[in-house]
Amino acid sequence: MSKAFLRLANGLVSLVVAVALITAGGYAAYCLWDDGQIYAAAEDVQAELLHLKPQVEPAEDGESAGPSFDELLAINPDVRAWVTMDNTKIDHPVLQGETNLDYINTDVYGDFALAGSIFLDARNAPDFADPYSLLYGHHMANSGMFGDLDLYKDPEFFAENQTGTLILPDGACALEVFACMLVSASEDRIFTPSTWDTGVEGLLDYAEAEAVNCRPEAIEQLRARLSAGEDVRVLALSTCSYEFTDARTIVLTAMNGSGWEDREDVQP
């Protein structure tokens, strides 16, 4: 084999390698750009919607201090609530479709969006009257959508951050975090809301036994309320996690109050 041929062969191999590296680099750059576009789109939608977040704090004159829920419903009648978790970037409208696929890649405006929306399980009552209601949201970097649910896996953050709010068309519920769990996507006790149609006593036992972090005193208070015949409703927030295949992070909250009349700081 001649030296000229070897030089030609080596040159061709080098060219192929160079083209492959350039292609791989270009694809990587495209992926980064595409991811950036996805996150930017989600942030843009959230920023727009925050201007329409229904306000629960009354103005000094007793009138509404900001937008009403009707303005959200005018954008999309599938809006069911607005969920906020204090000291996180979780601050989103909650939608509900006819199936759990309707809003997995659709934003509140009805447009395709990989970030999707925060949505209520299609099997739940739209007014959150069920003993157990379940919200879903994508896990996104930069605290997008339900990405900040990860924070509750940290014991210190969990201990210091226990509150949130669920704003409804006719009222507001204070949310009290009592457990953070790591479960499989096939866990019926979390992902089949009807499991707890007759009451959440078993859910409290499950959470206390299996949670990554929990507040036993809060769970005991909920048990006491159940024993007294009081209405106890639980709202779960769910997102993907990466500890194992099909892992999901779940934050369990107690819904306290069912309307404006239940909160002194809220006016109709």
C-alpha cells in the first residue's frame, strides 16, 4: 500500500471525524438553544399570568385589590384554581381537562407548550371538594413549573416552609404542608384519587410511615380533626424525580378553609 494512499485514507478519516464532531457540537448547541426556548416560553407565560393572579388581600377601601378570577376564566374556562407555595416559584393557575393528557403539553392559552400547565387530575371534583385532590406539573430546571417541589426534600427547607394558598373562584384555602414523599408513578395510593373517597385516614398513616420528610404533629392534628368529625381534605402536588426509574416527588398539604368567609384576611 503506497504512502500516498495512506495519507489520503488518513485525511478522509480525519475529515469524517471532524464533520462528526462539528455535527455533534452543532446538535448540542441546538439542544441547549431549544431547551432555553422551552424555559423562556414557560417563564413568559407565567410572567403574563401573574398580572392576572386573583388577589385575596383586600384593598384599604374594602374593594378588590387586584384582578378577579373571572379574568382567568375569560382566558380559559378550564381554570380551576391558582396555587402558590410560599418561598418557592410555584405560583400558577391550575387547569383541568377531560383527560390527564389535555394539559400535559398545552398552556393556559390552549397553545402547544412542552412545559404544559399545572393541572388537576381529571378524576377529581373541579371544586376540590374531594377528600383527596391531585395536581400534576412538569419538573423543570430554574424552578420552572413544579421544579421547586424538590426543595421540600431538604429537611431544613421542609421544616421552615409549610404554607401555601389555593385560590378558588369563590374562596381561598390555606395550604399546610405535612409530608414530602418519593414514590413510584404506579403508586395507587397517590395516583388513584378515588382510593381516599371515603376519607384520608389511611393516607395519613401511609405518609407518616413512608415520607422523606413529615410533620408528625401536623398529622396528629389532622387525625384529631377526623376523630371530631371535621372535614379534612388533602391536596397533593406531584412532579417527576430522578432518584430511580419513574420516581415522583409528592408534597402533601392539608386544605384549610373552603371559602372567603373562612379567612379573616380575605374579602369576597
